[in-house]
Amino acid sequence: MKDAIRNMPALGQRGVSLVFALMALVVISLAAVALVRSVDTSALVIGNLGFKQDATSAASQAAEAAVNYLTLNAGATLHNDRPNDGYYATSRDTLDVTGNGSTNNTRAVVDWEGGGNCSLYAAGSFGTCVSPSAEISLNGGANRARYIITRLCATEGAPAAVDCAVPIGSALTGGGNKGVQDYKNSNFQTVVVNTQYYRIVVRATSARGTVSFTETMIQQ
């Protein structure tokens, strides 16, 4: 009996289970790598969103500073450009405040980094370099911001003497029919206003080079 068992041919080891185990290990490893990358990407996106919100909040504070500037300088002071303060008495329709418009030598760009040479833009990609306000340090220096204000008028000068945007159904000077409307009088009632429209654009920076632009329209 022992001789019979000894003479039986030995069965070869095929190792199929080992192959499946290795394949399962590879799949699990790939899944783990994908999970880690997904978590890292999510953390990066959340972090960038937080920095973006931080910069936008800082821009809101800078816009308030711009409104305060208009309040303190109300009157004839605002009839003309004040480039050192980032204020312009005209709408400047060719102004490309973000720098993302068409690159041609007719547009005006803003020197957001200071220095007076608009170093953010390639030479020959703009025609005019416009100065913004002085840099504003916010939140203990964690954020920086500058603003530019444009009055919605065609040219510089007193509002009554130039073409300026006003609310519908109003005027900057007297004249016209300011009485009560009735069926016998078809003239349009004109409301005289002494306020102006201003456009405030703020560029704020936060951590990791995050940049946020905000635009505010006010009537003052």
C-alpha cells in the first residue's frame, strides 16, 4: 500500500488563487490611489473657494472706502479726473478693468500692481495705462485691494453742462413740465435730480495669488 501511494504521480501546483489575489490587490491599490487624489482635489477646491470668498469680502470693504471717498469729495471736486485717487469723471468706455478683453492697442487697462507702467499686460496689447487708487491693506495685511471710480458722463465738467446718465424720467437741470399729469396735458413729467451715477470696480488679492473683481453701481 505504501509502495502504491509512493508511486502515484504528484499533482502540479497551478497557483490560480494567487493570481486572483494579486489582481484584487492591484484593484484595491488603484482604488486607494484614486480616493487619495479625490480627497486632495476636493481639499484644494474648498481651499481655493475659501480664498476667493476672502478676497471678495475684502473687495467689499474697499468698495465701501470708495463710496466714502465720493461722499467726502462731493461737489465740484468730482467734475474732473483725479487720477492720483483712482477717480475719473468720464465713463471711459474703452476701459478693460479685468484685462481679459480683446488685446488691442485701443483699449485702456488699469495698473493694478502700481508703478505706472501696467506691467501685468504685454507691451503693445493696450493703448492707455490708467492709475487706480492707492493700495488698501485689509484684514491685518492678509488682503490688498485697489479701486477705480468712473462717473457715468461723456466728458468732464459740471453735470448740468455735459451728457451724464440719469434715472429714467429725470433731468439734471430744470425745465420741462414738472406739474401733475392729467388727461388734458400729455407732456411727460420731468423730475429734476442732482445725483450722479458712479461705477466702482475693485480688485482684491488674497492668499495663493487669489484675485477677485467686484463691480458696484451707485447713485449719489
